[in-house]
Amino acid sequence: MKELVSKKVDNMQPSGIRAFFDLVLGMKDVISLGVGEPDFVTPWPIREAGIYSLEQGFTSYTSNKGLYKLRLGLSRYLENRFGLK
């Protein structure tokens, strides 16, 4: 079975990002979003909201800035909670 992988590939060192992923994998209370996927199940209210938005036809990407109403809400929250503008 070992012959199926070339010696060059077999001897390759892991990439720096792979080493980082492996490092945070063993850390308690760390959520790695490095590959764009959390290592826990998305809570049901969030999944339910996603399902509802799909049923309403919201199936395209937003602008790179994101949704204006969401940005506005986050801005208000950060200002009220932490005094940030």
C-alpha cells in the first residue's frame, strides 16, 4: 500500500497552515475558523433562520460589505455595549 504514494509526497513536510490547524485542534476553548468551518454544530435557531431565508428566496451572495441592516445593527450593538464607533 505504501507504494501508492510517491516518496517525494511521502517525505513532504506539512504546510505552515496545516501545522497551525493541528496546533489549535488540541487547545481547549479555542474555536478555529481557519478553514471556514467551526468544529461544532450550528445552534438550531441559526439553522432555522437559514432555512427560512432560503424558503424566502434569499439565495444569492451579498456585497462584500455585507447587508446594510446587519452592519447597522452590529454598529449599534458595539457602540452601546463597548462605546465603539
